[in-house]
Amino acid sequence: MKLILIITQSSDADLLISNLIEKGFGATKLASTGGFLREGNSTILVGVENDLVDDVLSIVGSTCKSRERLMSPTPPGMMESMGGFIPYPIKVQVGGATIFVLNVERFEKV
Ligand code: 2BA
């Protein structure tokens, strides 16, 4: 068995959950925050048998879209020390999804 961790933009997460449930997969959505953008994203957990991993990845690929986000290159609280200089925001490509597939040693429901 595998545990698939899918980190995606919150705007794609609800549709992804619906598409997974519709195909009979169990899924759990957790609120998470990206370390780079410091913005909310969603982490979805899916436990599946080994031969179904590719089916899940295919649903993720067709649901989660890549987008451009604007971010300020200046960390919060640093503006004062920059002498009034206001930096241009930079474009960052985000998503569709970052995926980890982990081995599950034991799975139980009690
Ligand atoms: P964030 O850390 O907020 O990153 C958002 C996007 O910013 C990334 O999109 C990437 O395009 C860009 N980015 C991240 N670090 C960067 C850096 N040091 N320099 C320049 N650009 C950078 P994605 O790669 O699609 O990642 C989306 C989210 O997936 C990440 O949000 C993070 O929450 C998660 N993630 C990505 N790689 C990860 C990893 N190796 N381990 C754990 N979580 C990861």
C-alpha cells in the first residue's frame, strides 16, 4: 500500500477531492502553508493499493493547473530598512501539484 501526499493550490483542492471520491478513492484534505510564498495551499492524503497509484496521479494531472503568482521579493518588516525603495513583484510559477508517494508499513481502521 502507498500513501500519496499531494500539495496543490487551494483553488484546485475541492475539485480534486470531488474527482477522487467520484472514482472511489478515499481522501483527506489538510490546510497547509507553502514555505516560499507563505500562502495557504492544500495537502491531500490518499491511501491506495500499489496498482492504483498511477490512476490517482492521472486524476491529479488532469485537475491541478499550473498558474503564475506575483510575490514581493522583500520579506515582511524589511521595507523600512530599504530607504523607501519599493521592489517590483516577481512572477513565480506554482503547481499544478507537488506529489510524494510513500510506502505504508501498516494500515488499520479500528
Ligand atoms: P511554496 O513553498 O510557497 O512555493 C511556491 C512556488 O514558489 C513553487 O511552486 C516554486 O515555483 C516557487 N519556489 C519555491 N521555492 C523557491 C525558491 N527557493 N526559489 C525560487 N522559486 C521558488 P511549486 O514547486 O509548484 O510548489 C508548490 C508548493 O508545494 C510549495 O509552496 C510547497 O508548499 C510545496 N513543496 C514544493 N516542493 C516541496 C518539497 N520538496 N517538500 C515539501 N513541500 C514542497
